[in-house]
Amino acid sequence: MVSIYNRRVVVTGLGPITPVGFGKEAYWESLIQGRSSFKRIEFSNRDMNQYRCQIAAPIEGFDFYQYVDRTKHSKHLGRTSQFAVAAGRLAFMDAGLDLERNEEVKGAGSHREGQYQVKGLDPFRIGVILGAGAEAMELMEYYHERFLSRGTKGLSPFGLPNIYLSSITSHVAQSFTLRGASYAVSTACASATHAMINSFLQIQGGSEDLMVTGGTDACITPLVFAGFDVLRAMSTRNDEPQKACRPFDQERDGFVMGEGSGILILEELNHARKRGAHIYAEVVGFGMTADAHHLTEPDPDGKPLSKATRDALQMGGVRPEEIDYINPHGTSTPLNDRVETRAIKAIFGQQAYQIPISSTKSITGHLMGAAGGVEAIAVVLTIERGIIHPTINYETPDPDCDLDYVPNQARKKDVRFALSLSAGFGGVNSVVLFKRLDDSSSF
């Protein structure tokens, strides 16, 4: 791969909305303490006995109106978009970007009522690219049932537009008056990472100075949950929810579904420096490949994931032995963890045994299209703070998964280069390489 490295891109803001905490500090504390929130769930008017898996990591205590004004516009957002807008606001605040009322908006009841804008920045130089598996699945299921029972009289004119995947970025753009590139990416569980790569390219190529990026998803609905249940992809440790997600452990039996959003502010380096921004890390490389193998199973030898990782290293000019930490896809499914371990060994050889690898999903659950976003946040905080969060519930080693998974206890380590790996149904792989910006204090 020929590097197109030109304008440098850094991370300046973090906005996690997760089952284990809202905001970077609450989220980080749960990560380093290895504190999950897995629990039994119930769906209204559904017999839970039909589900093999009855556990998940739902977000509780979330009040959308702590982040936005209650307006005619805001009441129509689906849960997926609500998470994204809330996480976006947290990311702007964390980046030290002031939000002010958009004075162009005139009159209560306007469709732009309650709209904010980033103070002092050109809105045409700020874009938003987000990843999601699907948008507003709870709305889709709700309107489907209303249509079956009441026909078209049961529908809202806002229903269809809010089910479109593009509505996620539209809601974020509208909430904060972002007028640069705006679109959504859907590559299953690799969506957020692909969105970050596209955002990186927007800045690197000069189209934007700042991007709101990452992922969001809210898939804990009766139909989506049933779909993954019949795939036998989720854990059935219903009597031990807290121990259900156990990546790389020999007794793993599937993932635990979560929900939420992980939003990052990516910014051109000089733009960030001029405004005195705090810089967490630099994005220096990426890789993307396809398995071309199976709709739900990864390529068994892991070569496509290895290639994506190798491309990220080559773009960043980083040798394999320089990698200090890997945040894997790490789903806790028997097949994924074995293949991912194989792919890492193929790249790093004996060095693979010296690299700490820890799965964020062991703590948060699998946030689907948002997974890569919350995991990237974990990676850049690891780089900044020199602490690697553990893979929890690791009890019984698997001979096929014999690397250092940072079992059960956080670990101090100086981290300069780190990788975030994502994969998704359909055989899509995406990898981002982050680097500590050693000269970040030189403004």
C-alpha cells in the first residue's frame, strides 16, 4: 500500500454513552475496574422462554433531555440517534469546543428550534460520519405493529425518515449545525471503525478540519435479539449474566449484546494546536479488507484480518515489534476469538506473545455498530494514561487462544502505538493504528 499521509489527524474529544458509564471518566473507571452491567432482560408482551439467550447489557438511567432541549424535532428521534446526539455533545464538551445557540433559528416551533453551533468555527469545515448496524429498530418494530393493527392511520409522517440509516448523521448535523460531509456507514460490527477511517480521509485530504465520528446502535429489541438468538451467536449463561461474556476463555459460548454510542472528535493537527486543544493521540494508519468467505463466519485462517492490520502498520511506518497494545474485536464467540488469535500470530510471530491484548466487550458487551467507537475511546485513553483495562471473566485458558489477554486485572504499561481491530458480518475487517503524539505540548 502506498501511503497518502499528508495532513496529520489527531483525536481531541471523546464522548462515550455505554452500559457501564456516560462520559469518559465514568466509562474509564468501569473499564479499569473490570465492572460490567450484564443482566437478565425482558421484552413487553413477549414470552422470554422462546429465547435461548435472555441476558444483555442495556443502557439504564439515560435521559436524552439532559443533553438536548425538548423540542418538536427532538421528540421524534429513535434511541440510536438519541445516543449519537448525546455522545456527540459529550465529545464536543470534552474537546473544549463551546456550543452556542444558533441565532439563525427564529421562532419557537421551528424545525431547527433548540439547534446549537460550534462557536468560532466554520460549520462547512465540520463533518459527521457515523457507523451503525441499523437505525431505529425499535421504531421500525413499533410502526410495523401499529400498521398491522391500525393500517396507515397508525403511522407517523416522521416514522419513515427516522428509520433511514442516514437519519443518524442528519440528527447530529442538525443538532449542532454541522454543514460539512454527512453520511452514515453500515458494515455490521465494523461500522464505527469504517466511519473513523472515512473521517480520517476527509481531514487528511483537506475537505474538513474537524470530524464527528464513531458509531451508535440500539439493537436490544425483540426482533433483532431473536435474530441473533437463532444464529446462536449470543451467550446462554442466563443464570450467571456477569460471567457470560468471556473472550478468549475456553468456556466462552457467545457474546452479550449491548447498546450505546462512542463518538470521537478527529481534528487536523495544526487546527487543534492553534486553538490549544488537548490531544489524546494521533491516527497514523488504517487497513480494510474483506474475507470473501461467509456471511456470518470469519475466514478460518484469518489472512484478511492480518492483511488489514499489516496495511495499517505499513501506512503508519510502524514495525510490528513497536506495537505496545492491541484492542481486538474479541467477541467471546468460539470462532471469532480463535481466528483473531491466529491472525495476530500471523502478523507478529513470537512477538505476539509479548503484546497485551484486552477485550473491551468483556466489560461493555457487544455494542454492535458502535463497538469500534467505544473501543477506540478505550485505546486512546490507554495511550494517554498508561493503563490497560483487563479482559474480565478469563478463567480457563484455551490452547487455541494462548496470548496475553490481560486477564481480570488492569495493568500499567507505557503505550506509544496501539491497534484497534474490528470485524463484522459479511466478512468485513477494519483496523486503525493510533500513536501517542510525543510533541503534543509543542504549540
